[in-house]
Amino acid sequence: MNDDLLHSTVEIMKRAKKVVAFTGAGFRLKAESRISGGHRAVEKFDPMEYATIEAFHSNPKKVWGMLKEMAIILDRSRPNPAHRALAHLEEMGRLSSIITQNIDYLHQEAGSKRVIEFHGTSKNLVCILCGHIYDRRQVKLEALPPRCACSGVLKPNFIFFGEPIPWGAQLEAKEEAGSCEVMLVIGTSAVVSPACDLPVMAKRRGAIIIEINLEEPN
């Protein structure tokens, strides 16, 4: 971003009454948090074989083999300057909320308070039988799959392929997107549906869209 563009962006944000950030798994938000290097550990798992809700229900032990490796990667991750910058904007009163496609909880660890987790969170596990929620870091992953006290299988509290977006997150995200004057689109290709509809919705309502990406969004 050149100096003129940076100055224009700052001026737009200073004049806006409501700014919302929409973040994804882009290089600047992820790689500097020491997550992207760990992607090699899970690249051996075919998403269509391991990351669908059908796969989880049919063979939770197999899918938890992948999830356990993901948990190790997530436990090593830390917020980076991009996460902290957004948290600072919120603290200054310049950012209304963050809508994130990420499940890593790094925005909250950086200090952000209003985070809408569009795809859920890796922070918790939920029992598929009784719905009880556990802190992921308090659950030992020695015997797979981990189980609830009721004997039900525990599942990460984020969505798999084939699962709907959490209704509350969907409503809140649409409300924020539809009422903002500026949306910062950071680190996302904006192609995953229905999340990709949010910047379109914001623009149709008159918002200015500011894209911060290393790759051209579609």
C-alpha cells in the first residue's frame, strides 16, 4: 500500500461512523502467527475424506487423528501484529466488530472483544449427544475420539463441510455487514459461501470496501 492510498484509507476510516473487519485465512493473519508452517502437517489429509460432517459421524476416531494434529498446531499459535492492530482499533472506538472465518481464537487472544466467529471456534468441544461444551485445552486427546461424561463423542465447535453456519453468527454478521459504512476485507479470497456474500451485502448497502490481501480476490 503506497503512502497516498494509506492516507486515503485513514481518512475514510476517520470519517466513518461504523467500520467492520472481515478476516480470513490470509498470509498476513496466519503465517505470522506460526500457523501456516504447520499446514504441512495436515496437508496429507484429504478434506473431502476428513473434513465433512459425514466423515466425522461415520468414523470419528479416524477424523480425530487429523484434529489432534490440528490441535497441536493451534496450541503453538499466537496473535501477530495484524491481530493486535485490529484490537487496538476497537479499543480506540474505530472498529465496531470483526467477522472472521478463522477458527483459531487469535483475535480474542489479541484483545478484540466483538468477534463474530462465522465458522465456529476451535476453543471448545461440544458433545454430539447432550450438547455439553468443554474447553478444548482441558480435554486429553490420548484416547480417540474424546468422549463426554454421557459417553457421547466430542466434536470441535466449528463447522465441517456439510454443516450450516451457526444461526446466531449468521444473523449478527449480516446485521454488521448491512449497517457498516466501511468494511475492511483482510486476508480472504472471498470465495467461500456464504461468507463471501457479506462484503457484497455491505457494498450494496453503500459501504466502502477496503481490501487488504496479497492475492487478488475473486
